[in-house]
Amino acid sequence: IALFHGARAIGGLYLRDALDALEARSPLVRCTPCVSGPDVPPGIANGRVVDIAFDRHRDLRGWAMFVCGLPEMVHEARARAVLAGVE
């Protein structure tokens, strides 16, 4: 499971402790917090969550994908997922 959680500012990343604990308990889970605005602390990916996720996972054949968020971001992610091989 690759979970990408994005926000404009660090304060928008909710449930960070719970997601960190989940990742620590399971070698099958990888959580990547992403901040697209300024003032990105160390350990947080810097940039738009859609760009970061698709840069790290270019071939998604055989994957399932679940997306939520702003409608424009969801639409972009769906289009990019199809191009990357998600059925």
C-alpha cells in the first residue's frame, strides 16, 4: 500500500501520528506526506501530491487506486492513472 497524503501547508496533514504508526507496524504500508506550499519541514515530500505519487509510481498495471480530495486533483489523478496502466 502506497499512501500519499497531500496538503498546501503542514497543518493540513491530519492523522500523521496514526499513519506513521501504521507504517511502522506493517512493512506493506508506505506513507508519504506531501506539502505543496512553502516551509516544508525535513522528512516531508515537497510538491503537489499527484506529481510526487506518479513520479514514484510510473507503471501502475495491476494496481488499484483510490483518490479523494479536490475535484480538480481527483480528475487529474484519474487521467494520469489510466495513462499509467490502472484499469
